[in-house]
Amino acid sequence: MKILVIGSGGREHALVWKLAQSPNTTQMWCAPGNAGIAQERLAKNGAAVECVNLGAEDLPRLLAFAQEKKADLTVVGPDNPLALGIVDLFQSHGLRIWGVNRKAAQFESSKVFSQKFMEKYGIPTAAAGTFSDVVAAKKFCASLGGKCVVKADGLALGKGVLICTNQAEAEKAVDEIMVSKAFGAAGANVVIQEFLEGIEVSLHALCDGRTAKIFPTSQDHKRALDGDLGLNTGGMGTYSPTPFLNDAQLADTAKKVLEPFMRGCVAEGIDYRGLLYPGVMLTKNGPKILEFNARFGDPETQVYLTRLENDLVELLAASVCGSLGSLELKWSPLASVCVVMASGGYPGNYAKGKVITGLDAANALPHTKVFHAGTALKDGQIVTNGGRVLGVTALGKDLKAAQSAAYVAVGKIQFDGAHFRRDIAAKAFSV
């Protein structure tokens, strides 16, 4: 099977790495890919994965490439091409593609749409209001005592969420999003939610339009600095599984969230085939959904795919054709920890082009995989090319062992200005 993967981050490297292990994969391209993806080889024939200089949002050229190469399956990593309708475009030309269609992508591309859907179909979520008017938005913040979360409606690279503890902060957040347009057009409307207290976890479920198969739990670390301090980022590290939901509780959460979600999709004429990624707050009143994402999380993908024992090609093909119900997801009993190494200054301004050393030494460690997120090849050397640079991922017999192994690997890698959190998975040990 010839496979085209779209995207260039750590999530896409993890997808390429796992898809390359399948005996079904005979040729693979990634558009645009990164320096780490270009080093991957297919298990079946040793062929290299070819990175193609096409942007993830350049839909017409991606379509032409898939047609020219006769790709049997295209796998979409990031949210933007999904929101732009790449799945609808490819399907209209008879091409098989994995990812949600444009209508389903609204769950991520519009927080207003998502919030109203949850309220309509009884999916547990925070009390919230949606606003296009600044004065009304601030008034609603005041009704919550200023303790709230202000979210830009549209896509903002995981950063359009501002957490407020008082009215002054809330008003500043509303102004930043709606008046100063800190997140551009994404902030024309806002969703304001009550601030929920509890433990946040990431859930993932693979869907085929009728069936949703739940993954084990994972936990992301959004803030840039240790102790959940600093600015929000796209994610500074993850681990799986978490100790916060046992199997019975996970099944109960899936029943309360996924069943009404799939039922609502059918009622609304939304054919949801792809990945559903709900962010969940475990409150004293039970699990509540913070938001929905319509694709694999990053860096959650790195810990999930290092634990997944199924053939990913078979799973994605079943998601596309509607036969997931006959498959069982199989997971390694090992724990996985991913530590993101970021550029100095991220999530603010940062420099690119810093030479990275120690990658081979880190990858040579047992049960360790360094996934590239923002890297490029320059003059024969791998250099930094983004905010989040690497996702250093390790497996262990338990979380302590996996955490220790991941940080040993991090210690092997150097680049100018590198920074990373030193407390990934620490919450698991304070339960």
C-alpha cells in the first residue's frame, strides 16, 4: 500500500514511524515532513520515507501529488487541512483519505459549534456562554466572578485559551482576543466557560461513523514551565497511562461522552470518521469535557503509538471504511513518557537553525525513540526549525521507569537555547 502522510510535526513523525512498521506499507511520502521523518525506513522493504516539499494547507498540489503517485491512503495529521476540507476534496476525486471531513472538523475549528453541540446532546461540560460582543462577554465573566476560561472560537494552534482568576484578568483576556485580535480571525467570537477544578486528562477515540474505540488515558502538560507555570503551549510533554481513571471509570466516561457524541453526530448528519480527542476535566462532580479536537493530539500521539500493538494501517483503513466494530485495540502494558525539547523563547519568539547533537546517542538507548517536531536538514546537519523541536519518548515497566529513561535520553541531546520541563508525569506520583 502506498501512503501519503500530511504534516511536519512530532505527531506526524509518530504516525509515519508506526505506519512504516506495517507489512502493508510498500511506499510512503510525507508532505512536508521533517529531518527525522526523512530518516525513517519501511519494515517491509527498507525503502526510505520521502519528504515532499508541499505545505500541509496547499490542498490543490497535495491532491495532484496523490493522484500522480496513485496513493492508496492519505493520512492527515494537523487540524488546519481538515478544517479547510481536504478530506472532502480527496473523496470527491475518488481518493481514500483518513481524517474527519469539513463538517466534522467544526468540533475543533469552532468552539462555539462544539459548545452548543455538547449542550444539545447532554454531553457533560462546563457552564458557558458564547459571545461576539465585548461588553456582553465581560458581563458574563463578571457573573462567574472573573474565574473563567476565555477561548477564541477558531483555530489558534492550541494557544487561544486564556485562564483567568479574577475580573481584571478576564476583561484583559476578552480585549486581547476580541479587540487586539491576538489570535487573528479566530477571535471574532469567544466561548467563556466556568473555571473547572480537577485533574485534566486527554482521551482519544478512533471513530468510523458509527463506532468509537476508546484509547487508554494520557495527560498533556500545556504550560511552558515546571509546576504548570508560564504561558500555554502546544504541549510540553505527555505520559500514558495515567492513574486517574481505572478501566471501569474509563468505560463509564466513554459511555457518558462518546455515546451521546456519536448519537448526536448521526442526528446532525455528521459522518465522523477519524480521531476524536476530547480534553476532559475530572471534577468532583464527574468528568466534564473542556473541548473537542478532531485529530490526534501532539504530543499525545507519541506516547499512544509507542504503546499501540495493532497494525496502524489496518486500524485507519477500518476507520475509513466503517469496519472498526470488528477490531480490538491492543495496548502494551508498558508505560510511555514523552518530554518535549523546545527552542529558547518558545512559545514566544525563538531563533531557528541551531545545530542539534546527540540524537544518535539518545536513539541508541533501549525502548527510546526521539520524534522530530521542528527540525530541518542544513549542510548535512540536523538543525532546529520550530518552537517545539523534539519529542523524546521512552517506554518503561512503569511510569517511574519510563520517566527516568526519557530524561536520560534528553540528557544526551544538546542545542543552543534548548529548554524542557523537568516534571513530566510528576502528577501521577502525587495521587
